[in-house]
Amino acid sequence: MTDSYRHKGLRRKLVDTVAGKGIKDQKILEALGKVPRHYFMDSGFVEFAYKDQAFPIGSGQTISQPYTVAFQTELLNVKKHDKILEVGTGSGYQCVILLELGAKVYTIERQRELYLKSRTLLTEMGYKPYFFYGDGYKGQANYAPFDKIIITAGAPEIPDELLKQLKIGGRMIIPVGGNKGQVMVTVDRIGEEEFKKTEHGFFAFVPMLKGKQ
Ligand code: SAH
């Protein structure tokens, strides 16, 4: 696949659109401007890669809308070398944005086809997160605790196991709700048993499902 001047031009417009919707973090806007989103799309949708919309990526899943990726990333307040757990690798696009910000990313996907596809793509592009095929509800206890945890699927509730894997002083971002939409929630871990939740508006994600299929 190539990244033409046309793609680059469309990407600059996308960055302007996302900035116009209220994203201020320059590093995030730079990452959106750098990463060729069309590499992450199914061939039938490549033409639409620079629209600020979610699109199908196979296995009944979607690549998140760029604004939503930027919004979640901004709330995660990513610092260089942060250890981040991502639930829902999907296309791998969100993962790459986190890597571009200097984070160390551990990403889990429960759809085998998507896990294999994004692992191949990201490796070809030279990115090196830790890939896991499995159930994100369980997190990755072997690598915990994490500075940040990002869930990119709509969760019916906040999984306890993931709260346990969050560092004290760390933050989780998770869209909480059913299939009619979710509320974006940040959870700050203040102490061993103390968590502070804050709500950040309404979004629509594909559901976070239990177990593998
Ligand atoms: N971050 C992705 C968004 C993909 S959509 C991107 O940038 O493209 C959400 C993804 O979460 C889907 O791929 C879906 O298969 C996955 N998912 C749903 N439930 C999961 C679970 N319990 N564990 C891991 N991944 C899950």
C-alpha cells in the first residue's frame, strides 16, 4: 500500500476536522496527521479512510471514528513510556496512535482473525506492541499493573479484574453501557480501594463481549 500526496492532503483535512471538534492536544493531532488510516481499512472502504467516521473492519467490528480515538487518547493523558493496556485491538489504529505518543502498549483482541490481521499489519509497519489473543475482561495480570487502561468496546459494566490491574495514580477510560450507546467514563485509581469516576458524554461502540468466539 502507498501513502500518496492525496492521502496526506485528506489526512490534513481530517486533522482540522478533529481539531475543530475540540481536540487540543498537539501531539495527538500530529499522530493523526502522521498515521495512514487507509492502511487499517478493509479494501472496500479505503476511499472513506479520511472521513471522521467509524467503518467495518470485518468480523462484525469497526475501526473507531478518528474523533473518538483522539477523545479517548486525550482523556488518557498519555506520557512517554506509559505502560498501557488496550482492550479491543480491532484494526490496530488506536494502538498505533498510542505507540506514536511513546507509550508501551499491551493490546488484547478476542476475534482471532482481527488479532492476526492487525498483528501482521503493525509488524509490517514497524510497530511493536505486545499482542494478545484472548478475553480483555481478564486483562493481562502477568504484565500488570498498568499506568493506563483503555477499553475500545462498549462495556456493560466496569470489569473488576481491570480495576485491579490499574496502578495507583493511574487512569482507565471505558465506554460504559449497552447496545443503545455508552457513557465515556474515566476511572482514576486514588488508592488501593479508592476510585474516582467521571463522565464525559455519550458515544456508540461495538459491544465488549465475554470469552472468545
Ligand atoms: N481500537 C480499535 C477499535 C475496534 S472496535 C481500532 O482502533 O480499530 C472494538 C474491538 O473490541 C473489536 O475488534 C472487538 O472484537 C473487540 N472486543 C470486544 N470484546 C472484547 C473482549 N472481551 N476482549 C478483547 N477484545 C474485545
